[in-house]
Amino acid sequence: MNARKEILAIIPARGGSKSVPRKNIIKLGGKPMIAWAIEAALGSKWITRVIVSTDCEEIASISKEYGAEIPFLRPAEISGDRSVDIEFHQHALNWLLDNENYSPDFVINLRPTPPARKVATIDAAIEHFMKFPEADSLRSVHLSSESPFKMWCINEGGLMKSVCSLEGIEEPYNQPRQNLPLVYWQDGYIDITRPSVILGKGSTTGNNIIPFEIHEPAIDIDYPEDIENAEAQLKLKDSKSSSVTIPPDDTRFPS
């Protein structure tokens, strides 16, 4: 295994949320949602530092209670509904470099919204990334249940246009699903990026992105109806039934 790395986990948690108000600190399984991400990061054998990037004093206070660092408050101008990940990544790395002369080897992005993460899965993703020194980043994915080759946009004239084309196959939307490539959905379970990619390329992914396939349920809370499913997954998180692996001879092709 590689020499010991300095690995920073950033947990992003804006104060504003329209779909689920105060989403990052709603109670799930008896504790604020953000606490699950903090505890998972602190439980990792590889992560060496855990900070929460937030613009909200209440979230900051709760995060400290559960063991995360809050070295700064995130500026309001990069904490809006349309703010993108690269903004808080660059802000955190630049602040830490300027104020502490601190620069990690890897940056782990752990969103609070899939609370049913397993520490073992986080560590497995980190260990997988360590095997690929040429990789810019890692993204967790799972096999999609729907295929973009059968998706459509509707133009201003009311006509449909296929979202995706496929080299060598005419009208992929008319093909049996078994004739189409497998596709994967980025699920937000874990992202890993090198600081040189964030600061040097202005990207959280870069060009060389390796996948880490997730085989366990971990719902990402975006809407109120997701909360009940997340509660159920938390109850199963440590049980054997919470890990789902599809046998290689039973591949589920997207519909």
C-alpha cells in the first residue's frame, strides 16, 4: 500500500435549501443529517482531517459538536442555489494554504445527503484511488436503471429529439435494451480529487476520472419524500442485507 497520505474530507453544507428546508440538519435516526457524514469521515482509517464548509452558524455549531473542524465560514457569494462544487473546493484549499500552509494529497467530497454511507466503502474507494496515480479523480457510480439512449428532449416546436446518439447504431431508442451500452449514474456517495486538479485545472474531476461502483443502497435526499427511505436505509446500514451485489450473470440492463 502507498505511503501515508494527507487526506482532507470536505463536507459541504449550505444553510439554504428550498426543496427540504434546513436539510443538512434535519433529524435522521436521532441525529442531524450532517452528523452521519461527519461520523463516517472520522471513522475512516485514511481520512486525516474533516472540515465542514458552510455559510451557516447553526450548521457550524452542530458540526463542531460532532467532531468536525470549522476553520472558516463559506462566503455567501458561493453558497447560493446555483453555486457549483468547484467554488467551495477552491475556497477551502486556498484558505487552508494561505492561513495554515496546509495542502492535502487528496480531497474527499462527502455530501451530507446520502446519510447511509459505510465507513468500509469510503475506505475501499480511497484505496482504489491510490492504485491509479495517473487519475485526476474518482467518482462513485451505480448502474443506472434508465438508459439515456431512450431519452428525449422536446423542442420549442413540440417535436422530440433523441438525447443521445450511438456510433454504428441507427435509432438506438428503437433497439432492445440488451443491444445498448451499460450506463452509470454518479450517485454522490464519494468523490475524490487531487488538489492540483482543483487549483491548477479549475475542475473537481479533471480529464482522467476513474469509477468506483457502489453496490449498496444509499439514497440521496433531495425531496421530502426521500426522508422516509433514508431512515429505513439507516436502520439497515450495518446489517448484511444492506449490501446488494448483482451477480455478473444477472446484469440488469437499463430500460
